[in-house]
Amino acid sequence: MRKAIIAGNWKMNKTPAEAAALVNDLKPLVKDASCDVVVCVPAVDIAAVKAAAEGSNIHVGAENVHWAASGAYTGELSAEMLVAAGVEYVIIGHSERRQYFAETDETVNKRAKAALAGGLKPIICVGESLTQREQGVTEELIRMQVKIALNGVTADELKNVVIAYEPIWAIGTGKTATADQAEEVCAAIRKVVGELYGADAAKALTVQYGGSMNPKNAEELLSKPDVDGGLIGGASLKADQFAVIVEAATKG
Ligand code: PGA
């Protein structure tokens, strides 16, 4: 039915030469993966990563996309530009962009629609802060983030959407959500998508968990029925660690 996707989020790490070296290390380690393997990389690394990944099962993603087709948006990249560079996936709405770069649910929605219209597969990130979790509003917040992100996305387009549940308190902190916490929210994401698009669409949706996923905890997280993959930050920068997570998805 739905395929697991393990995606690396390299964030602001690796020069083009370092990026190519990492992909070259990774290729033999993940070549037999039964899940999809994606690396989302800084824009300047895309060409080097594409070249290094040529002929392998490693797919290339970007870390952001602008909603406009072109124009006076200094520093931004359009879906068309990314697709022309060989990019297939794009992370949208990562909590770091929400926190540091004024990303809102509305801009996430605009980016998601532009990505889909341009032929990219968006990995849409949602997640609560520790305060919001303690306030007991996690599910309401996630439902709202998902609904706004998907506003105006057609059922056909939804087939190319991945949603990543990334609790902010678990990102880069070494604090992982328990497998049950991850399952609870990933199931809630599937439920709201089911309400919007129907049961079949919800069943087909890939929902990832992200936040300090590592070789030790990946197998348990990925064994949960509604956790279909991972969005991996820190551990995706080490070929051997990332490969163990890919292997865990093959089992889960
Ligand atoms: P982390 O990052 O694995 O380093 O916690 C995950 C993410 O931000 O996507």
C-alpha cells in the first residue's frame, strides 16, 4: 500500500564537495532499501548531490520553495527552478523556518500548492511546542496546521503529499517522542486527512515522524502502524547512522 520514506534533512550543513562525499558513502549502504530514500539538501549542494546520486536509489529534495513562479524575491527559489535542477521532494514548513523565518500556516499552504503545481512532492512539517503539548492542545493544533496546509490541495495532488510530524521539543534536542506519542499524533494526522479526502486517501498518505530519530530508536518508532517513515536531521549527516534508519524502515 503506502511506501515508507526515509528522508534526510541536512539543514545548513555540507559544502558541495562534502555533500557528494556523503552521498557516495551512502549509496552502497542503502542500495537494497525497500523504502524510498531521500536526501533534502542545501540549494548549493543540489547539483553535486544529483551527480553523485546518479543511477542510485537516492532521491533528491530541497529544503524550501517559494510560491511565486518567478520575480523579485531575492534569495528565493521557484518550483520550476528546483525541478529543472533535478529535485523531486521539498520540505515545507519546517519548525526552524516557522521560528526563524516568519513561516506561517498560510505561507506553508502557498508553498505546498506551488510545489504540487510545479511537480514537486512536498514534505509538509507540522508539530507542537513543549508548551502547547503541556497545554493539551497538540491534537487541535496539528489538525489546524494540516487543514490550513492542505487548503485548496486537490485529492489528486494529495497523492504526492507527505506529512511529517515533528514535535518541536524533539528536534535536535536528543529528546525523542515515545513511539506511542508519535503514533498518536501520526494517527491524528491520518484521521484529519480522512475527514478531508476520504478513507482511501488517508490510507495511502505517507506520514513521517521526525525529531531526534536515530539508529537506536528508529526501529521502535517505525514499527508503529501510522508512522510510515522518518525525517532525519542530525543522524542523516552520518552515512552509517542514516543507513541503519533506512534498514529499520525496511523492517518496520
Ligand atoms: P533531528 O532533526 O533529527 O536533528 O532532531 C529533525 C528535523 O528537524 O527534521
